[in-house]
Amino acid sequence: MDLRARSARPHWLIIDEAHHLLPSSWTPANALVPPLLESTILITVHPEHVAKVALQSIDMVVAIGKTPALTFRSFAQTLVIKPPSHRVAELKPGEALACFPKLQKDVDRVKAPRSTRERLRHVRQYAEGELSPDQSFYFRGRESKLNLRAQNLKTFLQLAEGVDDETWMFHLRNGDYSTWFETIINDTGWKRRAAEIERDQNVSAQESRDRIRQAVEARYTAAA
């Protein structure tokens, strides 16, 4: 707030995982959160766990997903206000419901314009963070003689350079690399690129390593 008063920056402040940064259990929130949060967006899957003093400044609530009514009810119960009513049975991809608690207007059904750029969430986590054991990639080989865990993309590239050709090619021909990118990293674009390399019957172990490394570094490591 002080920075905005002096420089008019930032124009907008976006707080992701607001229930962690401004939790309802955090007592100092009542004294530290300004009474009027202007040009601020709070993103959360648990409105009921966000500090009440922060929710009191909200002018607009946007709900997405399969249970928008639950989002509205959680918000309203926290502030002890009447939740908005709506008759939308199901939201289509790209649609959302918006309500204006201070204006007591009807719920509006809105549709976001389709993005012209591909968006990747948690890029740094995938590149350098610590994925869980269940999310990690394991170089094991045909007879599972190895158990080399890659907990992120940086480790994946390091192990890929050192693992023997037979193990590398086993996972390549088995489609394990593209499957990992699709199911765990949730990147269908990279999955297609990896699948193309996996389907190339003429590619050598070193060439496939180089192509996958170049694609990973261009897409994730540099961005992180």
C-alpha cells in the first residue's frame, strides 16, 4: 500500500494460494491487512480458510470448476452473508460464474477469451523443485536392475547423460518419457514432442538424448 501511494505501482497484486498467505488462523491479519484491498486478486480453492478481513474487501467473486455453488457458499458463510442463487447446472470449459456481493446483483455467467499462448504452471517446480516419489521418473531398465530417481527435470537430464544406452533405449521404446510428461507434468505439448522422438526407429541413443535434452532446456530450464 505504501509503494502504491508513492509510485502508483503495482497496478495489480495477485496472491495465489491466498489461504496459505492470509489464513483465517493468522491473528495478525486483522491488524496488518488494510481495510480496503484495491486492485488485488486472491486465488484460492478454500475461501473459508482465508482471513475474514481480507474477504471483506472483495467486490467480485469468480467461481470455476464443477462446484461453483460451493465456492459461493463458502465465501458467504465466512462473511455471514446470503449466498447468491443461480441456475447454472454445469459450466463448460472456459466458463465461470461471477457474483458481486456488495452490489447484490444476480450471478453472471461469463466466458473467458481463449488464450493465444500456451501456459505452464509450476515451471520452476518441475525444473528444479522436489517432486514426490510417486511423481518422479525412475530409470530402472528392462529387468529393473536400477532404481535411479529423477525428482525434477534437472536431475532427469543429469541421469539421462549417465545412464547406459540399453536402459535409456528401453524407456524410450516403451514410451515412458512421453507418458511421464503427460501424466505427471501435465504437458501434452511436450508429450507430443517426446512421442515423435520415441517413434523414430532410426534414432540412436545419443541422438535421442540430445533431442530430448534440447527440448527440455528450451521449454522448462531456461524459463525457470
